[in-house]
Amino acid sequence: MTLKECKKEEKMDREFQKKFKFEGSIRVLTQMMVDPAATEKRGGAKNLPLRRGEILDVIQFTNQEQILCRNSQRRYGYVPRAVMLPL
């Protein structure tokens, strides 16, 4: 990874922490998959866009309805628990 890519990732992580009021280091708790039968959704505000079968990194289990996740493009957002499957 080049220095430029590393700085870009650090900037994205700082923006995530500010936007979601997340304190501490960002740690991946587990990985989960979006249900292949779920409808694809466009992201908005603080929601992550969903693609069928996509594997997401779980950052935080926020409540009974949502999980805070990161996708392969290092974008962060909330995902409904109803469309997530354990690996």
C-alpha cells in the first residue's frame, strides 16, 4: 500500500468516526453476508448501499434493527439486521 492510499484510508476512518460519533479504534468484530434473496438498496444518509451476497465487516452491533458495517470499498453505514446472514 502506498503512502497516498494509507493517508486516504486514515482520512476516511476519521470522517467515519466524526459522522457516526464512534470513539476508539475501528475493529472488525466479524464478517456477515447480505442475504442473496434480499432486494438491493441504494444507500442514503447513514445507510450503506446493499448488494446481494456482498460480504461486510461488522464494526458494531448498534441495536436490534441495525448493524454498523463497512463494505469492500471502505464505506461505512448502517445495515438492517433482517438482511444479514452469518458466514
